Amino acid sequence: DTGVSQNPRHKITKRGQNVTFRCDPISEHNRLYWYRQTLGQGPEFLTYFQNEAQLEKSRLLSDRFSAERPKGSFSTLEIQRTEQGDSAMYLCASSSWGVTDEQYFGPGTRLTVT
Amino acid sequence: KNEVEQSPQNLTAQEGEFITINCSYSVGISALHWLQQHPGGGIVSLFMLSSGKKKHGRLIATINIQEKHSSLHITASHPRDSAVYICAAGGQGAQKLVFGQGTRLTINP
């Protein structure tokens, strides 16, 4: 396993469309995190999973956002009815909680809403 | 006031200079992370520390738990060190990270 992967790397969509991103964590990692980073800012926490359970959601995650990790492996983040303010880099990270807790980041998905 | 503050926000230096980036945090943490982000967005974890000091090559990270302060030092800086350096506080339990706004470092040859 070479690390955390995310797809797509770039997504351009029109306002009002739905988009879905995928994150494949390092295979033995039980925790998976989603973060969002807008231009010139540090990332902000969105949500995290331990195995398939979604344990915490930030207030940044409006009703238009939903995340799943159905089998405790890959995760998807869906944004419905996209808005221009959703334009950002969406970062995924995984960790082996209880072992090292160090988070390994994927390359991110850059979303542009026009 | 942000829970994690970094300084400076931008730093330009000449090749070979000793670099220091500071991070102060107001939240309780179980670990403090230093991350490097290159243009294009990929983030690489440099250090995770909860006490004392860690060294990897030309990079050194220190933390003072009582003062809630951490520093990242780069010795003999090189243009390839140019990147955004981010500190992030990992809380108890969830370990979700609270990030600083980043320090953009530019090393000129």
C-alpha cells in the first residue's frame, strides 16, 4: 500500500450540481478523517470515522454534505446542490488509532464550483 | 482568537539561513503535529510530538507543554524547503486536528 489516495484530484462543477469524492485510506488504518482547506487557510475538520462508524461531524458540515464509510475501508464525501462557497481542497487522512495516531494525508481533491 | 496560532505567516530567507517557525495553541492536546504542504496541496507529516524535542535530518521540532508553544527549526535551509508549514493540535481521544493558518516559507538561492 503506497498511502492514502483520493479521487478525483480535481473537479469542476456548476453551482447546483452534486459531487462525490472518494478516499482510500491506508489499508490497516481504522480511522479516517475529512478536512476542508480554503485558499490561504489551514485545513478545517469536517468529520471522522472509526471503522464504519461516523463518530463526529463539524458544524461546518451542513445538511448538503454527507459522508459514508460503509465497510470501514474507503469513504465517500458527497456534496449536494453545490454552492460557490464549497470551492476548496478536500483532504482525507487516515490513522491507526491506538497505535501511533499519526495521520497520513491524501493528495486532496480540489473542487471548483462555477 | 484562533485555537492554534502560527508566526510568522510569511517568511523569506536566503539559502543556508537558520529558520524558526512558531506555534502557540490554547486547546488541550495529546500531540502537536508539524506538517509540510507543497504547491498542489499534498500534505506530509513531519513530526508528531507530545513532549521535548524531535530531530529528523535538518529539521528539529520542540514543544513546551506548560507554555503551550512549539517551534519548528530548519538548519542550513535550502530552496527545496520552500513550502507551507502547518502546525496542528491533536486533541484527546478523537485526535481530530485543529490547524494553524500555516507559514509560507520561501528560501532564495
